Amino acid sequence: MAVKMRLRRMGQKKAPFYRIIVADSRSPRDGKFIAEIGTYDPTRNPSAIHVNEEEAKKWLANGAQPTEAVSKILKVAGIEK
């Protein structure tokens, strides 16, 4: 099973809010997921990022592959692979 760290879109129309999740790569964007490790709110100025550092590092160590957007968010949060 290929596991990815990616964004799950939530919020209202034209007011996106994202949750950073760990999911099977075959599941749909807003479908079933394994774990929720943080949030990202691009509508705030500056963008609000909250990541559970311990969980993120655990999943990265277990082989979860972050998407481009999530890897940028993790870099801003100070979490390296």
C-alpha cells in the first residue's frame, strides 16, 4: 500500500481550509484517510499552519511520501525528511 501525506480540502465555496492527512494513494482527495496530522489555512494573512511534529516525523520515517504542497508546508513548519 502506497501511503501519501496530502491535503484534504474543507471549508466553504471560495474559502478553502485544508487538513493535512495521511492516506492510501488510491483513495479520493476527500475520501477515507489513515491519520490527520495538521491543518493549513491559506485565507489568513499570514497563512496559518499547525502540524503535529511528532506524528509527521513518525509517518515520514515509516515511508509516507508527501505531495509537493505538503512538503513545502512541512518545510515552513521546520520539519525535514
